[in-house]
Amino acid sequence: MSFIRTMIVNGVLALVAATAAQAQQRPPIGLYGSPPDAMIFYVAHGAAGACGPGCSDWIAAEGTVQWDSYKRLIAILDRQAGHKLPLVIHSWGGSNLNVAVSMGRILRDRGLDATAGATEVEACAGKPEADCFALKRPGGPLDAKVSLPDPACDFACVLMLAGGVHRSLPQGATVVLAGRSIRNRRAPNVAPEQRESLTAIFGEQYRKYLHEMGVEPELVDIIDAIGEGGRPVVMPPSDWARLHIVTSP
């Protein structure tokens, strides 16, 4: 069991959200071995109210939450010299839920707000994905606007969003919860008994985290009821408020 716990701490074994992949993958953000579509972060600037009432500057978070995504979040926050810009989340792919929790805790520790949305950079218009990625990678600031997230806000998105001091979702947004599964980035298979044990352990960790963030742990029950490979559940806006996924205006 100590070996399993060590692997959990190191992020080798993780629960992964099952969700639709982005149609076009970006180049890897890192060097050899870096996964494609890993989440990147950059500062964006738009018109007044672009990211909410009184908000024109934000940090865009887009891509798949990978094992090292929290390091990039810390790096861009450290570069803001105390400016508390809200995080606009656009996640997709099989995200690492444990790391999503870590990033939510970072947001709460820094006292930041969070919402979901797709950041559309003006300079990317008409450019291929690789060229747009090259514009974003240095970290901005870039002129942009926020549109509805596509794919929808998934469980990884919700876990990150939960860390926001103030949490919001734009009108017309969709929250879709799907099943979760155990993945090991260093080996192709996880034994069934280990998978069952870790799923339960991680589930309790997520319940504790959501409770601490002021979100109803019932979210994890919904995920568990779906099961791996089950039909995704679309959450109505009435549940966003009931479960405190969003905070009062």
C-alpha cells in the first residue's frame, strides 16, 4: 500500500476525466515526451466586460490538464506581480483530475476568481493552430474576446472552477459530467483491484476538496453513478446554483 500511495503523490496514477478530444491537436508545449494539447496559460485583454462585469483582463487556461500543468499555472501567476486576474478555463481531453484539484487549491490560495470560456485571440484569426500556439506560448498579453467553451465545461473544468473565490459560468454555457477512469502514465495497465481501490480513495479526496471549497460533494456521486464509459450527464443551470458550482453575484 505504501508503494501505491507514493505513486499517488507523484501523480503517476490518476483519475482521468473521460471527455471529447479537441478536433485539432496543438504542438507539445514542452520538449521530448511532452503530451500534445497540454494546458497552456497566457494573459489576455479585451473590451470592458469581456470576462465579466468590470473585467477586461484575464488569464486564459486552455487545453488538457496534464501531470505538470500546475507548474505552468504557478509560473504565470508569479509573473503577475500581485495582480489578481481571473482564470478563464477551457479544458478538453482526458484531463488529470488530481492535478485539476491542485490547480483549484492554487486559485483559492491566491484569492482568484474563475469562470469558464474559450479565449479567442484576435491575432490568431486565419492562422493555423501551430502558428496560433506560437503566439500564445510566451504568455501574452494578447488582445482577445471570450466565447462559450466548446467542448463544454467538464469535471476537470468544474474542479478547477471550484477553487475560485467567486465562480461563474456565462449564460448559454453547458456543464457535462462524464465517467472517470484510472490511468498510469508510466505503464499501460492497472490491475482491477488496484483500480477499484484507487477510484474509492480519489473519490473521497474529491469530496473533501469540494466541501472545503464550498461546493456540494454530491458532484462526485453523480460521477460515480455514470461509471466508466457511461452516458454523460448534462447539468441544468438550476443545479449549478444548488450545488454551489457558481457563487452568488
